[in-house]
Amino acid sequence: MTPQFNPKAGVSNMCKAANIGDVEFVSDRSIESLGHLILSQTAMTPPIVMAMIERFDKMRANLEAALTQLKGGRIQVESLKKQLADEESKSREEISLLRAQLEEKDRQMSVQAMEMESLHMTSLQSYSRGCEKGLQAGHFAAVAAYKASLEYLEEVFRRGSSFYADGFTVCAE
């Protein structure tokens, strides 16, 4: 892990050590130009200046490493954002496809339900007509049988003789 570096505090300390004074004019410059500024405006001994330059070089290396990590992190974040967008797009497409399939299935079920209802109603109507015709036929058959039996009995009574009808003896007296 790289140490945290506060460039303004580091520059401020260096400028105080170099007796430069106000640091605001230096804060926007690169570390290398600050090193040259310190060398040109101070009467420090070279070993102290070299130590300060080495310290600045280490800080610059740490900053560059941190920037590289930050760029790598940004690239990863962008990659993850793209993956997320792709997944969301796929999910939306899948949901749309499933919704379309569901709507089609619902439509088919509605059509089948209407067909079944129509078939059921047709069957009920046919059954009803069949029952009605059967009742009418049964009624007509019963009426015809009743009339035939009345005619038969009238014939029996008219002749005054005995006949066998369905196992019964009918006598006219």
C-alpha cells in the first residue's frame, strides 16, 4: 500500500525548508519544476537538496502508482458498468420475449375458451332440441297409443264380444 501524500503540505514544508515563503504560486507546478526552483533560489548544501529531490521522486512515484491504480480502477468500473448495461439489456430483451410469449399464450387460451364455450352452447342446444323432439315424439307416441287403445276398446264394446288384449280379457256386457 502506498503512503498517502498531501501535495500541498509537502510543497509547503519544502518551501519552508528552502525559505521560499508563500507556496500558492508553486502548488500548480510539477514536482520537478519545484526541485529546480529550490535549487536555484537556495544556498543549501547539495546533500540536503539531493535528499529533498529523492523524497520528491519517491512522492512522484507513489503518486504515479496511485494514479495508475486509480486508472485501473476506473477501467474496471467502466467495464463493470458496461457488463451491467449488457445484462440489463439482455434481461429487458428476455422479459420482453417472455411477456410476448405470455400474451400469445393468453390469446390462444382465450380463443380456446371461446371455442369451448361455443361448442358447449351448441351441444346444449342440440341436447335440448333432442330432448324436446324426444318428448314430442314420446308425447305423440303416447297420444297415438292412447287413441289406439280407445279405438280398440270402442271396437270391443261395439261388437259386444270378448277379445284378448295384452293378456286381459275384455268382455262387453
